Amino acid sequence: RWRWVSVGRPTAQTNTQKLADGITPGKREYLIYLPLYNGVSSVEVGVPAANSIEKAATYASDRAKPIVFYGTSITHGACASRPGMVHTAILGRKYGRPVINLGFSGNGRMEPEVTALIAELDAAVYVIDCCPNLGGAETAKLTKPLVQQLRAARPDTPIVLVEDRVYTDAWLIASKQSRNDGNHAALKKSFEELIAAGTKQLHYIPGTDLLGDDNDGAVDSSHPNDLGFARQAEAFDKVLAPLMK
């Protein structure tokens, strides 16, 4: 299993940092997560002269296809304390699979142009988590065309639709509760109509439990903290785990 070692703390455009020292001798595989919101031009990894580093083995053939996530700033990783704590990263480690994270802050909008590009990816599963950037009317309008477009290009690949997370202050703010309710109803109706029309390999993740029920899973009522991301990974796992076998 994967175990945490260290985290880099960039202080300038170009950084040199020692991540670990005094490591117990032995051959190990390391996984590096790059920053969530800052682009990286190049990365160099060094080890002491007496040690060596080499390219890791590729994924086993039965785990080579990636999990493709298409979503919002939440998918993007806001507001995890470090890149490895996003639910997409947690699930990638759990399943031992590559992950393609297409989370676009403020722009997970089920656009057909983006869907066409996603369909070019030979995925193990497509996870569509765009509702936080949509209202109920948009969700109702866009969900079925997206699924139909993906299904036409990839007849057998599982597609998972994810409900909007529940704002952690929706219990108090009526407008937020209304937005959640409208979004949930629209996605559920689209899902049920697609299933009734014979769409295969279509799955659904409810939004009610994504952040937990104690109101402690977000930093701003919307974006998960580490607790919220861990809970979200657990909720996704209930649906994704059977699809990974």
C-alpha cells in the first residue's frame, strides 16, 4: 500500500527542496503528486550518489486503463491541504490505477466539446461530477446529451453520474437547500430516463453523504477540506469498487 513520505513547500518560481533524509535502505516505488493549481514546467528528482533511481514498472494490464474524472473545482482539488488528499488521488491509490483529473474550477459544465475530447480517452470508467457548476435547469438540459454522446463513442465503458454535494450550511440557508434539491432532482430524473431508454453501464452516486452529515466536511460550505475529501472518496468507492474488478 502507498504510505506518505513528505510534502514540498514551494517558496518561489524555482524551488530546490530536500523531501526526506536518513531513509531506511531498500528498494521502493515512489509516487509524486504535482501541485493542484500551479503549473509545473519541469521536475528533477535527485538521490545521494551511493543510491540509484529508475523508472517504475508500468501498471499491470488489468489496471492500465485510467479512471477519468470530469468536474468542477472540487474535482480539481479545492481545498485539500495537499495534492494527495483529493478524493481522485485517494481512489487512484486505492485501486492502483492511473487517474486523469479533468476538474476545471468554475467550468465543469457538461460541454459537448469537452465530452468529445473525453471520449477519446480509453477509460476504465468515466465519472461525471459537474453539478456543482450547474443549476437544476442546466443539469436537466445537459445530462442526457452528455451520456448519449459518451455512450455513442464508448458503448461498453461504465459512466458514473454524481449528484451535487450538499452545502454544509444548506440546513440554514434556504436558497442553497433549494439549489441542491433542484440539482438532485434533475440529475436523478435524467438518470432514470436514460435507464428506461435502455442505457447500459450507467451508475449513480447520491450527493447526500458526499461531505458527511455533521457540517464539518467543507472549508466554505462548498469545497471539501481533507475530512470532506476522505468522506467523498468513501462514497465514490461504494459505486466504483465493483466496476474496478
